[in-house]
Amino acid sequence: MAQAVGAEIFATASASKWEVLRGLGVAHIMNSRSLDFVEEVRRLTKGEAVDVVLNSLRGEFATQSLTLLRPGGRFVEIGVSRGAIGAGGGDARPWCQVRSV
């Protein structure tokens, strides 16, 4: 859906899934097993951050993903039974919307 509306996608995944993502046309693919993706997204966006984070990570990975949002951005947790951020598992910024689906 994001590609259909022209969104630029920054994806994290384990290396074994990168080929699939490339096949889907995703240009920016980073390792989800390291927090290095946080600085890489900041570099690629020239510090502008992102509008939406679709998150399935936990702990510090979820918290750091939250820091990548622009003010007013949306943090959507997917495949997380108890929200990593929304249910008290992290620092939900007052200027963003956190949803678990």
C-alpha cells in the first residue's frame, strides 16, 4: 500500500529476507538484528525522520524506532500481542500516535 501511494520505504529485516524485499521494489533495506538501522535511516532522510513506523520489534529496537518519527507521526505495532510501546513497554512520545493492530 505504501508503494502504491508513492511512499519511500525504509525496511528492516534479517539478511535472509532481503532478496524478497528487493523483489518487492524496496530500495532501503537494513539489518533488523542491529540498532545500526536507526542511524542509517537518519542519514538517508538527512535527519528529517519518517511519517510512519510499522513496528514488529521489541524492547530497545521498538524504542529506537519510535525516535525516527517526525512530530505527528504514527507508530503502528504489527504482530505484537502486547504493544511494545503503547502498553508501557517504551517511551511513547506525546506528539505521536501509537496503535497496535
